[in-house]
Amino acid sequence: MYSISRSEGYLPCPGSFNMAAHVLQHATRLGDKTALSVVAPGGTEDWSFAALEAAVRGTGTGLLQLGLVAGDIVLMRLGNTVDFPLAYLGALAVGLVPVPTAAALTLPEVERIVKVLNPKVILRDPSIDCPTHPGICTVDKLREMRGLPAAQWNMGNPNRLGYIIYTSGTSGDPHAVMHAHRAIWARQMMFDGWYGLREDDRVMHAGAFNWTYTLGTGLMDPWTKGATALIPAAGSTADGLPDLMKRYKPSIFAAAPGVYRQMLKRNTHVEAPNLRHGLSAGEKLPASVSKAWRDASGTEIYEAYGMSECSTFISASPGHPAREGALGRPQDGRRVALIGQSGPVAVGTEGTIAIHKSDPGLMLGYLGRAEQTEAKYQDDWFLTGDQGMMGDDGQITYLGRNDDMMNAGGFRVSPIEIEQTLAKFPGIHAVGVCEVEVRSDVTIIAAFYTADVPLDATALALYAEHNMARYKQPRVFIHLPELPMGANGKLLRRTLRTTYEAHI
């Protein structure tokens, strides 16, 4: 038996479609029901479904009044506020192509993105790093747009370009992942296959508004189902999340593994009276964290696997919990396989996790990189680059990456990108970067370098701070007489990692 799931549980996306219209499909029916609560110890900022739709469509009208037309690219440099999802959906509503970016990106990083995208407009919060551009629209102008007349939904082919997100690839430079409007259609497969989502749910996501994990799992998916989203206000800390959960009574809680770990450092008991379970994605969930959460809250965490190129498609769920050591099973409606050199491998055999090219959540491709896009496919299968093994029960065990990509706070980070930046520091001859474990279930990014003499670690850290987003910055800098190289001249990152971890 081959390692293939053949579920056909969902209808195809409608021929005339708009992503934002799909997300807000229940707004008229639900009207005054709370769609969003921005929660803080002192109270909430609440948005009804009706108010949310009006603000989104008004924003769409305002963006068109700037002279934009369907298909124009809109770069988002906005902070952790409700402005972010309103602008994102407002752009999609009228057929523009929003590009959400992390607020932590530095000016040089954003300048490289602008050079590639050539956006017509940049939506900007003045507190966020952003280069000079002729098409700046400030957050104050965006807020004024909310009261404008409602724009008409820009309906069209579900395969047309909807939005672009940036990720780091093994080539070392960030690349743009293009997604179609249909990508949101695939997310309904998560409702039963991961969330156990219901219309009466209150879903709290611990991430910021301007993180794509929050945007999908924390906001758009609850709204698509007609549920209420709860987002901690800007400035909230992991330590304070249990108090917010106790007060605002979420039924589902979502976070990256690192957030769960931080919460549990100072909270051995989590009192959340309505909580059914937690959700985790962004990086592998350590078993120790899952157990600590179970002991503290009395609930399970259900993990999901996905990537920038495709929404999560393997997961555990309340209806199908994962067996020990496994990620879970392919969601109903997904076609997933474990691929070897000649195609799908036998059950119980290691292979590369792959998803079928027909999946509506799969990217259109990498912007301007047709060859790189094509190289990701083997026949009809998109290869994730991650290894796994399917059991007789259809569940998949994650075996690790077959490249050197790192996970930092839920973001996939290329070591080559970091190396290329650090190599410009005066005095460095060569540099190698990898993820190292500093204690059980805790990893950091470490930079190993060669130089005539050991360099000032403070100066190195300051240089990284000025040139890289915080989640990309190495936490330790280690001077070596030489970097370990293989016979083919390639850096042996695994040797760096094991050498470091053997001596801490």
C-alpha cells in the first residue's frame, strides 16, 4: 500500500469568487453579533459583523479613490492593530493584491522587497520602518476610509492572484509566494480537520494582527464560520494571557509553541472555564510543552503542519487525535503523499511530504521565479522539502527537514540569508548559521564565524539588529579557527550544531 491520501470531501471553489466576500459571507445574517474583540485587562474594543463588513468595503472604496485598479500591488507596513486586517480584506475586496509584511523587518529588508514588487501604494504606520515611496498612504488616511460607501465585491476567476506573502528560501534571499483568491476556500478543510470550529466559538489567538498565522487562524477562519475572534491588545505578554483567557472565556486558543512555553514558565495552572482545546502551528510542538499544557489547563493541543506555500493540510483534531509521535492525518479534501525518487513510497517508508497540485490552498508560484517553482514539483506533487512517514492508520510522523531551514518564533528562516548579511561585517572571513538546542525543547539561532581574532559580540549583535528582523538575529556568536566543510566544499551545519550542543 502506498503512502497516499485520496480524500475528495469538498466541492470545488465557485467559478466567480472573491476571498474577502467569502470571509464576510455571514455578515448580513449575523449583523450585531461580535466578530472581533480586542481584549485587554481594562476592557475590550468590539466590532460587530456589520461594522466589520462596512469598514472593509469602505476601505476598498477609499483605496480605489487613490487611483488604484484591480491587480495593483499594495504593500502593507502596518502595526499590531485592527487596521491591518481591515486594510488586507479591503484590498482583496476590490481586487487589489495586498502584501502583508512583518513589522519587525528592517529598512534594508523592506527596500529589497519594494525593489522586487514595485508596489503602487504602501500602507504605512509611521512607527514601522519603511523606505521613501511616492505612493504612501498613512494609517490615518486608512481609518478615514472606513466610513465611505461600500465598494462592490470584485468577483472573478478564483485562480487569479489574490495576495503575496514573503518567506525565506534556501537560496538565501526572501522570495514572494503568490496565492490565488481560492486559497481561502481550502481553509474550510481545517474547520473539522484541525479546529473543530463552530459558529458559537470564541477563538483567541495569541499572535499579533500583523502575523499571517493570526490573520488566517485567528481572524479570517472564525469570521468565515461566523464565530467570534479574540485578539490580545498590543503590548500583551505571554505571562498575561492566562488572565485574559479567564476573563474573556475563549473556547479555542491558538498560538505558536514558543508562546505556550512562555505562558507555562510562570503559570502552572491555566483557568479557562470554556476552553475545549488549544491549537499549535508554525514549528514542531515539543511533547514536553504539550504535556505541560495538558497538566495546566486540562485540555489538549492539536497540532497542524503547513507552510507559506500551502495552508495547513496535515493535522490532529478533536475528532481525530494524533497518536503518540505523529502529526496527525491529512485533512478531508486533501490529497497528500510521501514521495521518493520514483513516486509515492510504501506505507512505513520515509518520503518527502507532498501535496497534490490540485489543492486549492497551494500557491500559484514564486513571483518572478518560474524555474524555482517548477523545481518544487515531481509529476503532479508539490514537494515540501520535509520528511515524514505514513503509518497504516494514515497518520504521518514528521521526521525533519531535508534542508537546513530554521524555525524562529514560527517563521521559517534561511541560514543563508543570515550568513549573507553577517558576511558583510568588517573582519569576518566566513560564517555559518544553524539552529542549536540550548536546553530541552529550547532552540536559538547561532552564528559561527572565522576571523583573524574574536570579534566584539556586542557589535555583532548590534549589526544584526540594524540589518535583520528580530526573529532572524542570532543569539550567540562563536569564533572558530575554521568552519567544518565536506569533501564537496559545502558547510556541514550538522557538525556545527552537534559540536555546540556537545559542549553546553
